[in-house]
Amino acid sequence: MGDDDTNGDNVLTNWSCCNDEQTLFLLLYIAYVVLALLTWKTLVAKPIRLIAVFIHEWCHAIACWMTCGDVHRINVFENEGGVTEFRGGCRCFIIPAGYVGCSIMSMIFVILSGGRITSFIGCILFTISLLVTLCYSPNSITVYLCLGYTFFNILMIVVDYFCYHLVLQLLFLYYGVTIGIFSIADIYDDTVLRENKGSDSVACSQEVCLCCPSKCIGFQWAILAVFFQLIGMWIALVAMSPECEDLSWINCMDPDDGDDGDNMIWEFLTGGDRSFDFQGWWDQATESIQWN
């Protein structure tokens, strides 16, 4: 919390709460958390639990590709398990990427839910990842899951464009919160509460951290999952603060807005353009923004 800073300097450490947008975000976040906890083990939540498994396996695949490995198969099973078959790559990086990566993805979903354009871009990328999976020898459950969520995401894009301009943001906040909660619950259930011989934590204990028990590794992953959710909430709330009202998204996230050479990487990537704007955070709750 802090004094108003119209120049945008130190926004990340000098922001206020809670305006209408921040209040709406917090209420929806709490509602989604309650919904996730109430429906965690029910049939109603099975599709979102399966997509959480899908993201877990995709994070394994991304880590494999990042370390120059080859992915042969990405499968999700009806019992809410999954497997990613690969060759090569760095196993020390690939093994923990499932749970840790899923936690990071849920954080990113929460952050992207703050703007209409960001949620649209996120939805497109998410849908592309679903379709790409069909090229990696999926089983029938994975095919149905990918096609089902592809159709659903496209439908939500159409509804958002023609009917109600808050749909994608509500959807992505739901994805982020629910997948984050399920990720924390799965980490605790599969790696902390019990020791599953085929779990990532056991493999990590045997191949990466030889001196660390699998339950200890799982506990660390659970802490990281909670931490990433809090970080996602914090960034979203900062970007919705009055101090960021007249700033672009990037300038709001970058408190060092001077010309002292500390932003060389960003200047290089954008060619010096610091006006990259995602059309605000949750502005559509009070007004309609046309994409064209």
C-alpha cells in the first residue's frame, strides 16, 4: 500500500487496494476457490481435473523440448493419471517440470485473466497446445479431451466477441484458480500424504535429489504451488490498482521506467516501444471494448 504515484515509478511496491475491479477480482477468486474445494472429488469437476493432468503432461513435454529431447506420446487416462513418453533431454529438468510447471501455468492463467486481449491470446495458445497434442499418438481419452476443450474454447471466444465481453476473463480466472487448487491438492495427495512408487517425486528423489526423500520434495513442490498462486493474485491486483490506470500493462509491471539503461533487454525486444497495452484490467466489467 502507499501513496498515489502518477508517474508509474515503483508501482509494484507502491500500490493501493481495493477499487471496484480489485474487489470484483477478489470475490471471483474466492468464489472459484470455494467451488473447486466443494467439487474437487465430484464428477462435475472431472473435465477440469483431466485438463489439469493434461497441463501437467504438457509441462513435461515443454521441458523435454527445451532441453533438446524428443516427445513421442502425450496421454491422459480416465483415472486422472497421465504419461509423457520422450527420449533425450535433461531428466533433471523434465521430471520436476510436471507439478512445478502446472503451478506456474495456473499462475499465468490467473494473470492473463486480467485483460480481455491477454485472455484471448492465452485462449488461442491453449487451444493450439490441445491441437498439437493430437500429433503425438494420443489415446482415445486424450483425443476426446483435446477436441472437447478446443470446441469449448472456440465457443467461448465467439460468445465473448458477440455477446458478453467478460466471458474469456471469467473463464481464464476459473482455469487458473481451479487448476492451481487441483495442482496443490494432487501434490499433497500423491507426493506428501503417501509415497507413490511411480510418482514424479520418487523419480526426482532417485535421479535428481538423491539425498532428499520424495515426501520432502513433494512438500517443496506444494509450497511452490501456493507461492505461484499468491504471485499471480498479487500481479493481477497491482495491475488493477489506480496507480496503473493510465499506464500500459508493461509499464505497470516495470517500475523502473527511466532512461538510465536498466531496461536494455526490454528495449531490445520491443525496439524501444514501451506503449504495449493489453487494454486494461477488467475494464469490460464496466464498459464494452471493441476489438476492431
